[in-house]
Amino acid sequence: MRFILLFIISLSFIACQSNQNMDITGSWTTTSTQDNTGMNITDKVDFNTDGSYVLTLYSNGDSLVSEMKGSYQIDKNKQTLSITTSGANFKHKIINFDKDYLKIKTSQGVEMSMKRIQ
């Protein structure tokens, strides 16, 4: 009986820890992209607490190229990040995550790394 109770408490603790570890709210930038445009494109993704996100692309670090808005949802059990924008849905597999680093495999099969900037 003690073993079962200890096991349940351990699972609860691990589940609570994994829920905390999946909080991506804040600002992120992609660290693993190839820019073939010659415009020195960088990005900033803001994941907001209300489930919305804003993706902003910059040229040469400060010139606004484009901005895209949508919503996101994390399924902690399936380790997926779902993005919805302009009526399109994308489901990405979360490969690795900690408070400052996110690595996903996009729905197109491309691995992408991001780091937290705020």
C-alpha cells in the first residue's frame, strides 16, 4: 500500500514539474535558420498568456518585414505545439524544452531551435 501511495505522489510531482516546464509564454527567436534572401532576416515570436502569438520578421535587425498573428496551444501529453494562423493549422512535435530553449520538429519535418529572449 505504501509503495502505491509513494508511486502516485511521485507521478503527481513529475506531472506538476512537466506542466511548469511547458510554459512557453514570452519572447523567443529562432537560432537555426538559413537566410537565403540576403536580407539578414531575424524573427521574434511572442507567445502570450491568452493563447495568442505574434511572429515578427525583421531585416538587418530593425526593419520590419512582416508580422503574423494567430493562436497557439500546447498538448503536454502528446508533446505538441499547435499553431493556427489565417485559417491554417500546423502541429509541431516538441523535441526538447527547458525554460530558455525550445526545439521542435515542424509539421513539414524540419527541426527548428529557438531561444528565449525575454
